[in-house]
Amino acid sequence: MEVILLLVGLVVIATPIFAIMAFFKAQSLAAQVAILTQKVDELRSASGDSHIPIKTSDTNKDNPVIPASELDSPHGMVDQAAMHIQAVKPAEAAASKIISSPKAPPKTASAKIAERHPPHSEPAQSLDHAAVHTSHQEKSFFVRGMAHLKENWLVWVGGIAMVVGVTYLIETVGNNFTIPPYIRVLLATVLSGSMIGLGEWLHRKITVLDGKFLHQQADAYIPAAVYGAGMSGLYGTVIFSALVHAFIPQSAALVLMAVLAVTALALTCRLGPLMAVLGLFGGYTAPLWIGGTESNFILLSCYVSSITLAGMWVQKQSRIRWLTYGIIALHSFWFIAIAAALSPSQLLLWYSLFIPLSIYALVFVPQMGWMLRFHYRYRTRRPFFYAVIPAAVFGGISLLLLERMPALESNALIYFMTPWLLLLLPILRAGRAVRALSWVNIVATISFVYTALWLIHADSDTVSQDRVVQTLLVSAGTILLVLFRTVGQCWQGDKSLLSAWQAVILAPLLMVSSLFYVDLFQPEYRLATTLFLLIGIALLGWFASKLHRLRAELSAAMHAILLSISVVYSDGGELTWLIAGQMLLMSIQYFYYWLIPNIMAFKALGALLLIRLSILPFFPDLQTLPLPQWSWLLCTILPSVAVFAWIRHILKQRGHFLAEWFNAAILHLGVILLFAQTNYLLLGNFNFLDQLAFENIAIFAGQGLALAGVYQLKATSSQSIGLFYRAYSLLLIVLSALCIVLLNTVFQPFMTLNVLGSDWPILNWLMVGWLFPAGILIAMVRFGLYPRQDRWVYGAAAFNIALWAIYSIRQFWQDGPLTLDMPTSMAELFSYSVALIFVGVALTYHGLQREWPWLQTIGFITLGIAVCKVFLWDAAALEGLWRAISFMGLGACLIGLGWLFQRLRLTLDDE
């Protein structure tokens, strides 16, 4: 009964196979009948119409010539069959239109073949083919993948179903029949071999069969699907032979699985990507099916590496671009799992054997080939391969192994091999690497830094000084390797922007970082590290003298390293002097054309010095010097200003745009020095923003307005940074206005004790906070700094002067506080009236002279206020002589104004 069921199963499987064979045979007979029909039509047309000229169809475009070398290969046979299939239908249509002469002999089969395949294709054909190929390449990977899936999804699904079906059949044969085990294995092997033979037969038939129902791409996958089913059957046979029947040992089964996987991968070149998928799946999943109780990770790694190498060889032959990513993903998965499961005793051996092999095969072979040649005829391209991805994966695996090391001894320095391999392998043959490998340098640098830090800080309680010294020495050698690798890349002719930036930044950044790290954590090695940095500066200077294209940038890198040494070895005001001296050195280089640094380095270092000088007043520790305290800022800012002036002079002579930037920097330093030094002389402290006190705000109000006027004046003569000057001026005006608001609200003299009646009259803080700002505002108008806002500026000045007069009158007549709860004397009230009358008369007279009606109006309003005060307030509050003098003075002023108006009217009438 079981044998009958087996035979029925075989019949069910064979039925569609025979159907396919019958279909192909029918297609062959139909093609022969079509050829015979065409010959009969030609003979009939030749005997009927002899006077019509011959008209031949141009079949060259549809039937390009295929070289003999390509005809011999499997791909050439498939391409020939596909082209011939596409040419059948247009050829039949053209044959019906051909009219030949009765004298012309009938064409033989060889003549027809020669007509279909002329010896030389036309140039238009090659151009059209190139255009189609270019447009196909320009399509995105996703679009082409979706188009392929739409055309061939039935074949793929059918192939997968056939693979699953054969697998289940093998399982059924292996488990559910009572026939002897060796017969089960033999039947499974014969069945799988039959499927493989059927796939080979279909492949050969499709390459030679010519039918109108055949599709070029779909038919190429049909043999691959049948082949895949047979290979899956062999996979299952090996698995059941090893696990169920124990015919062969597991190690031998693993070897057989590897052979089958390599065979499936090799068949990719003949049958297409379906076999690649099957090979990768079978090869990388075999250890999951066939495994022992005790895992041999070295043997497993050898197996995975063999599959990977075979896959990379197939990828180079078939040029299936996505195959690289599949190999990288599966290989990385296995190696991460192995690295996490390795015993501590095997870590170092496993790392030494398989990480270099993996880096070689998956990082550099896809771009440079097996021999690591610089010029390689085929390289993987975006988006199919980025060398930085596998490099980062294996760098991470190396760090994982490093963290799992039980005791870090001197042999742990071998973990520096990962960055060394990433830096050295691509330049072994040509001295420089493929440009696509530039980002690998970044991965190597990160791996190196992490490895060095881990080796120094791991087991920090028991770490030996010898290991620290060894790590620092190896780190110094790695930094020099990075320097030679990146600069040498540009020296050898790489003109990419990324390579240039790496040559300028990568090694100098490592040098600077190492110095700061040693200064913080290993200060006993600071001198040795400094000597190493001086060697690096000398090498950079030598490279800059030879490499003209990067001379300015390498010179700037030298100054960056020199600046880091200055920061480490100095503190306080000495650092300011050192930075200023370094800027002087840069200016000398620029003046004598000796290794001229990048001009932006002037600006960067100048900005750093400018920031430091700007914060000096607020941080006393940054300005300490063995000199009297009052001279600290003078001795730090003035030398820097002198250096800035020298650089500005040089740049201005050569017409460089940065000259104006240094001019603005000098002005800014003058502002800082003025603010801080004035605050120190008046209050004994350089920090003019230390606290929101009355004195600080009063000083800042006047200084801010004065400097706003200076910046506005500079904006009128500036060409490139006039907008900056105007913005700075506006900012200072806003800050000064805020200070004036605070002076009249929070620090109002009538409410606080900041100004007392016992202070000197006029020469007090009221003059600093109100009269000086008013005078500066009037000066702004006189110099025409804000021509469109003259009235507003005059109004602000008048407002400040009026407040100053009111506060000063009360301060003059009071003996103590100026608060409103203090009694007001009649002399003080009379003084307010006199002040109002005086201001009103002055404004009115000035408005008459200038013929400014608006100023006359303000003067009359002021006199009106004075009249109201005298008649309403003074009449009630003043007594005796003060009342009489108040009315008499008001009357005299009004009479005088009346006489003045009459004289002016008579003068106007005479004119």
C-alpha cells in the first residue's frame, strides 16, 4: 500500500512535467507549420505579381548579432533564444509583405538566417541599445524590483511552492514509510536528482526553443525553480540522513551542506538569482539544522567563512548587486552570535583568525577585487554597497570581544589590528585607496579611540603602568598611520573634498584629543605627549611644503595643535598673551608668504581671542597676572589690540575683506576695556554686569549710548559689515533705554536712598545717570547719526534733562533722603517754578529763531504749566516774599516774551 501511495505521489508530480514537455513539443510543431505556411505564401506571391519591386524588412534592429563567444556561454544561449523569440512575430509580419521577382530563386534556410542576422549591425541600432541601457540604469532599484516582481511573481511563488512540496515529500519518504532507511535515502536522492535533471533539460530546451508564447525573463526562471526544488530535496536528504537515520556524521553532513550551498551559488551564473537565494539560505541555515551537543565555534566559523567566500566569488561572476548585502547580513549575524557565545580562552584566537578574513572579504573585495587592486573593472555601486557598513559591523564585533576579555594583558594590544587593517589593506598595492572607501577611515579612527580608551581604563584598579605605556605607544603609531594614510591619499592624487577634509582634520584632531586626555588622566606622560605633538607639527609642516593644494589647511592644523599645547601649559593672562603671540606668528607667515595658513584661521583664532578678552572682566581667574590688579586688563587687552591692528594693516594693504572684520574687533575690544576699566575706577570691580546696582546701571546707560553712536558712525563708512554695526548700535540703544527705565522705576531717586541731599550738588550720580545720556543724545543729533529720528532723539534728551533738573533741585534743597515723605520747602517749590519758566522761555526763543513751530508749541506748553503752577500751587503753598517773587518773576518773563514777539513781528514786516 505504501509503495502504491509513493507511486501515486510520483505520478502527481510527473503529470505537470509531462504537460510542460507536451506543450514545448506542440510549440515546436506549430513553429514548423508556420515556416511551411510562410514558404507557400512566398511561392504564391512570386508567381502572381512579378512587376512589383522587392521590399525587404529591416530586421537588424530586432535581431542583433551575438558573438560566438557569447553563444557558447549559457547566458549567450538564453539571450539568443530570447532575441529570436522576440523577432518571430515581426519577421512573420514582414514575410507576408515581401514580394519577390519570379526570376529570383527561392531563399534557402541559410540565406534567411543570414538575412535575419547580418554580419554587422547598424550604428543606429547600437545607439538605441545604449540609450535603452542608460535609461534602464537610471531607474531606481525599487522601481526595477517592483517591475520584476510584477512580471515574474507567479514563477517565484511557483518555485517556492515546488521547493516546499519537495521538502515535504522528502520528509514523508523519510518518516512515514516502513521501507529500509537506505532505500528511503536512495529514493529521496533519486527524486531530487530527477528534479535537477528536469531543470537542466528545461534550461536547454528554453535556450533553443522559439515560440511566440515564451517570455524572455519568465522562462529564464522556470528551470531555476525546478533546480531549486531538486537542491532543496538534496538539502533535506542530507539533514534526514544525519539527524534521523544517522547514516553520516554531523561534521560530514555539514561539509555536504556546504558543498550543496556552493553548488547552488555557482549555478547562479547559469540560472539566475533564485539559485543565489537558495544557496545563501541553505548554506547559512545548515548549522541550525545540523548541530552537535558541543559547539565547535572555530569549525563553525570556518564553515561560515567558506560560504561567504563562495558567495563573494559568485557575486563577482554574476554581478547580482544585492547579493553583497545578503552575504554581509548573514555573515555578520553568525559572527555576532559566535562572538557572544565564545569562551574567554578562545576570544583572542578567534579574533586573530576570522576578523581579518572578514574585513578582507566583505569590506575591500567588493570594491577592489581579490588581489586588492586599485583599478578594478567592476565595483559595487550605490545603493547596493557601502564599505562603511561591514567595517562598522566588524569594528563593533572587535569591541564586543574586547569587553569580554577576562584579563587584559599585553596580548590585548592585538585588538588594534582592526583599525590597522582598515587603514592599511586598501593602500597595499597602489599607495592610495578607492575613493568609495573614504568613510572607512572614520570607522577605523572610532575603533582605534575606543580600543585605546578601553585598554587604559578597563580594570583601572589593577592596570599596570607597562600596559598604559604600551597602549600610548601603539596609539601614537596609529595616529601617525592615520596621518600618512589621509595625507598620502591626497598626495597620490585624490582630489575629493572628503579626502581633503580627512587629511586636514582627522590626525590633528587625534593629536589634540590625546594631549587633553593625557593632561586630565595621565599627567605624568604629558611631556612625552607634547614631544609627540611637536613631531606631528613638524610632519604637517613638511607635508604643507610639499602638498600645495592643502598648504593653507595643513598650516592651520599646525596652529590648532600649537594652540592646544598653549591651553594645556598656561593659565590666566599668560594664555591670552600666547594666543596673541600665535596670531602674530600667523601674520608674519602671511606677510612673508611662508606656509601661509588658511585666511579663515586668522578669523577663527581672532574670534577665540576676542571671546576670551570679552569674558575677562567677568572671570577674574582668566586675567590674573603678577602685576597690580588695576593693570590686568590693560596688559592683556592692549597687546591683543596691537596685534589686531597689525593684522588689519597687512590685510588692508592687500585689499582683503577681513581687514574690516579686524577693525570691528578692535572697536569691540575698546568697548570692553572702556566699560571694565571705568567700572573698576569708579566701583573697584572689572565686572560691570556683576549686579543690578544703581551705579552699574547709571554708568552703563551713558556708555551704551556713547558706543551706540560710535557704532552708528562706523556703519556709515563700512562697506561689508555695516549691517553688523547698525545691529550692534541698535542693541546698545535698547540696553541703554532699558537702563534708563530701571533708573526711573526701580532705582527712582524719590523712592530710594541711592542719591542723598548731603552729596555734592550737580557732581553726583544724577549727572551720570541722566545728564550724561542726555548730552550724548544731543551729540548724536549734532553729528547727524540718526537724521530721520532727530525729533525722537531730542525728545529723549529733553526728557532726561527735565528729570535731571527735577531730581537735582530736590537734591540741592534737601539735607538727607530725597523721598517724597520728606518736607518740601518754599525755596524748593519756587525753584521748580523758576526752572519751568526758564525752560519754557528758552524753548520758545529757540523755536522763534529756528522758525520751528513745533518747538514754539512745546515752549508755550511749558510756560502754560508754569503759569498754572504759580497761580494754583505757589499761590497756596508759598508765603510772604517767596509768593511775591514767584508772581513777579512770572510776570516779568511773560512781559519779556510779549516784547520779543512784537520786535520779531516788526522785523518781519520791515523785511
